[in-house]
Amino acid sequence: MRWWLILGAVLAAWWGYTSYLAPAPDPVALPERFTICAERGSAACVIDGDTVSIGKPGEFGKTRRRIRFTGYDAPELDGACEAERTAARRARSALREWLNAAAAQVDGGEAPPFDQYGRELRAASRADGTLLAEAMLDADLASPSGWGAVPVEWCG
């Protein structure tokens, strides 16, 4: 009977390690230079204030790789009013500037989760620990996201 207890303890310890204590996947470096996708094509461009496209067509399968940054929600370029569309353009430019200012990386290793649109979901940061989401929120260019977050009313 005791071996069941020992096996149970070992399995519980293994589950705890793999669920909570296992090291996170290594961060993945982002390209050094980004452009705005709508202005000119490049191997790395900013689609909007929270999404980028990376890679040349065909390099990552049939389409370019798209990454949706987590931790915030940027206003939409095709928003409901001119105020939201203006804020969206400012957020898109700010994202490009943040990415081009210093080397950045994303979490999730080589197998990140994906959203319903096929975009990789990743948090971006710099080696010094600066988080992209915090920078966008501090600049009032985004709404917080996640459980209990109150979205910004861009048109109000």
C-alpha cells in the first residue's frame, strides 16, 4: 500500500514542476527593423498597434507569420469614429518606434499559442525587462486586456 503513496507523491511533484516550476520557453528575438506594412513592404512590418507581420511570403509556409502582442488592446484602424482611427495610427507608429528603439524579444519559445485568426499570441519585452504592454498603456495608446479589464472608449 505504501508504494501507492510514494507513486502519488512522485506524480504530484512531477505535475507541480511541469505546471508551475518548469522554466519558461526561451524567448525568441524579433527582427531589428520594422516598417509600417501599409507604407512599404519589408521582412518585418507593423500592421496596427498590437500586431506585426514577419517573414517573406513563403518563408513560414504559405503566408507571413503574424504576431499579436498580448497584455493590451490597441484601437482599431477602421474604428467607429475619427478619434479611434487617429489613436490607432498613433499606436501603430508608437509600436514601430518601440520595436526599432532597442532589441526586443517575445515569449512562448518555438510553439506559442494562437488566436482565432491564426496569429501567434506573445508578450514582447526587452532584455532589461521593459514590457511593450506597459509602454503602450503608459502612453495612453491602448486599453488593458484580460479578465476584468475596462476598455478605453475611444469615441466617447
